[in-house]
Amino acid sequence: MANIAPRIPIIGGVPSPLPPVFSTDPATLGVTLNPPQQRVYISTQGDWWDLISLRCYGMRRGDDHLMHKLIEANYEIKHICKFPAGIPVIVPDITVKTSIPLVPWKRASLITPGTAVTPTPPVVAPTTPVIVGAIGGAGTPGAAGAPGRRGSLWFTGTTNPTVIPGAVDQDLYLNTVTGGVFEFAGGVWRQK
């Protein structure tokens, strides 16, 4: 493969990195472009394909997935993983989908008191129109529910567990000497 990088003055044995440059003039870069003209990115030292993709197509999350388009357009330099400074990379134009689907509440129709509801898809329509009336006052509180089951507890000790009063299924035990963890299930402590 021919060296397509421009000559860079080397001072002290290390080329100085160049700032990224966008150009549409292929004659100055020594690159053949297919019509229509495409942008060209000049690599900086340490660039990777995904980093070039982010710089060229935007810094939004997920824009690095467009790096395969860069590699397809630059097949002759696909073997480069970590770019040196000054390598021209063709940047193809990407068509971007800009339609944003509306959320259901943006598609819903306005309901005012005393009007019939005419739902819009994908809402399932009732068999008969529903008349919306004025909002009523608060009702009486219901009866208190039954108390719920307690959550699991952690027990600790310096030996493996045997009998712990009040232990229920899904309780856990930590042996602080060995670091062993045990779970209580079916009336028995089992090491996890």
C-alpha cells in the first residue's frame, strides 16, 4: 500500500500531532473521491475508528455505531486500528432518520366534562360512548389490610448457624470467620 500520509516534519524523532482538519478538496490530500464529493477527516495521533465516527457524526450516545460506514468508505486503510497523525479518512454522508414517534398521551383527544369520549387508535373503543361528568368528592377510607410478611433478615456469628429463634424462609446468615453465607429455607440453613 502506498503511503498516503502527507510528509510531517519530525522533531526529536516523534511527529507532532496535527489538529483535525475537514477538507473537501481531494487534490490537496492525494485521495480519489467518488462523486458526489465527500468530506475528508485528517486523523490525529491516537485516533480510533469509533472516535473518528463520534467526531464526524456527533457526540450523541450511539453515534459510534456508524464507524462501519467509515470503514466501508476507507477499505484500503481498514487494517489501521490506532491512527498516526495525518491519515486522510473519507467521511461518507449518512442519512439520518429524524422522525420522532409521538407518545400515547400526545395522540389522545381532549376530554372535558359533559362531552362524549371518541377514542383514537390504539385505544380500544368502548361499545357505547361514555359521558364524562363532574369530578365527585373523596370517598370514605376502606378497611385496613392484613399485616404483611416481614422481609428477610441478616444474622451473623462466628460459627455456622444451627437454630436461630424467629428465623423464617429467605433469612440469611453470615459466618464472620469463614465468610460463608447461608440461607434459611424449609426450616434448614443451607450454604449458598
